[in-house]
Amino acid sequence: MSISRADAPTSRLERILAISSVVIAVLALVSLIVLLLVPAFGFEFGNPPAWYWDALLAVAYYGFPVAFILVVTLIVMRMVANRRANRAA
């Protein structure tokens, strides 16, 4: 007994979500690594602190949750598209 399964074609929005989630996660990882390694190399965060340290911290802090939300959105969209394709088949 074989199960007939029709996969829906991948939309442009799904590709954009996938690529943007990967890019955001990589940027967050790189900024986190930079923030963790800066004191090890003897650099100061500055007094007064410069704007780019705050920007790196914000990317590291918010990047992973945003990437996770994009991946969950992508998974839900893919499930809905596959269900619609299987009902039509």
C-alpha cells in the first residue's frame, strides 16, 4: 500500500523567509562571538560607550528569537501548503 503525497511548490515568500532566517541567525551568532571575544583581546567597550556595541548587543539579543519566529512561520506555511496540495490530489 503506497501513500500518494503531492508536495506543493515552494513559493517565493517561503524562500525569502528561509534565507532571511538563516542570515539573521548567522548575524546574531557573529555579533555574539564578537561581543564575547572583544574583552579577551583587550579592547574596551569605551567610555562613553560607542553606538556600535549597543547595535551588536541588540542584534545578538534579538536576532535568534526573530530567526526562530521566521522558521516557525515557514514551517506552518509549508504545512498548510502541503495539506492543501494533498486535499486537491
